[in-house]
Amino acid sequence: MDTLSRLEHVIAQRLCASPDESYVAQLHSRGLKVIARKLGEEATEAVVAALSGTDEELVGEAADVLFHLLVLLAEKQVPLSAVLAELDRREGTSGLAEKASRSS
């Protein structure tokens, strides 16, 4: 998790940069809808790579998904630690049971 924590920190710093100097700042300046759409695009590309690409393509797309998810979380001021805490909370729970608990 050190890599993701470091990336979260870098993204937080770059939110305040000039859009001319930072891709993260460019996304931030364009707003939440653009960031969310970009995450969706990257997720779709990961699915395509999983179904018809190489392992290397999937790895690259998965990295893009994680990066853009962290940008979205930063935009919403949701710390990665909150997501990790939710995963910890779900640990040891059947995926079927966890899903059923959300549908009620």
C-alpha cells in the first residue's frame, strides 16, 4: 500500500498546481464530471484489455484505473484510508452476504 499512499500524496499536491504543469491539475480544473468520466473510460479500457489484450496491456490499464480512482477520491476529499477501512470491514465476509446486506 505504500505505492498507493505515495501516489495519493502526490495527487493531493498536484491538485494545487497550475493546469499547465500537471495532468492532475488539468483534471481538477475541468471538474468532477470529467474526472468521473475519465475513470469510466479507463475502467472500460481495462475490461477490453482483460478480454482481448495481453497481460502487459491489462497491467497498464489497471494502473490507469487505480490512478484515476485516486484522483476522483482526492477531488471528493475522500482519503484512501477510508476505502481501505471499508475493505478491512468487509474482510472475512462472503461477497454474496455483503452484497445482500446492501440491497435491503
